[in-house]
Amino acid sequence: MSRLCVPYSYSWNEGVTWQSYTFSEEKLRIRWITTDADSVSRSFLLYGESVSSSSSTSNAKAYPRLIKIDFTGMHERRCTEEDFERWTLLSPTDECVLGRRITYARRKQLAECYIDDRSPTPTIVEITNCTCTIDDFEWYVRASARKRDRG
């Protein structure tokens, strides 16, 4: 579900704090936002639609909008090794997901720095194989439950 919004809110620290910015008084229904594949760019493309305010809601026309958002000046310091932490993807019941325990290096939540192509790259630090559990077969458990419920 999308909604019309102005101003726009963003967080650089995983939602601990939020900042608002109005780059247009035009309300947009945001459809998607993207950046480069390596996720080191501080520029984003936002695609949305503006809705004509002169029309009634039921007859409103949507006009496509593509907006570049550039956070280049937000943090002046490039991330260093000390700005990263180890993070492990967790399943609802343990630290193994699909038979693997994967630990990544990621930027610390409150590190006020940016990642670029010269920063230490957040990558997989460690992969450990582990025994699969029933949680690794959630699709099968759900399908079996539906089949059982139908009789």
C-alpha cells in the first residue's frame, strides 16, 4: 500500500532517529527507490506519481516522477574498520538459516560515516554449515498443514 507524502523521512541509523526533508511541495505516491548494485552510492533514484490536486480523488490523474536524491554531504567521514561490526542473520528459532550460519560485516548502527568504493567493503566474514531444522522447510510445513486442514 502506498500513500501520498510530503515531507519525506529518512533514517541513516536504522530507524533510531528520523530526519524529514521537503524537496517538493508536490505530494508523491512513492513506488520504488533504488541505488547502485554495490550499495556504495549516496545517490538514489526515487520513482513515484504525483496526483493532480484539481481533480476529485476518484478521477485524479497520476503523473510519473523520477527524482534524484543525493546524500553526498550528509556525512563527511569515510567509514573505517572500526565503524563495522559482525552481524549474524537469525531465523526465528536459531542462528542457522537454510543450513548455514552466515556472519557479515556491516556498518554499526550509530557510525556517522559513509561507505564508498574505498571503504572496507561490508562482506561475508564467516560461513558455517549447520544441521537443517524443520524451520528450513517452512514451505513444506505450511503446505502439509493446508493439505491436512482440507482433509
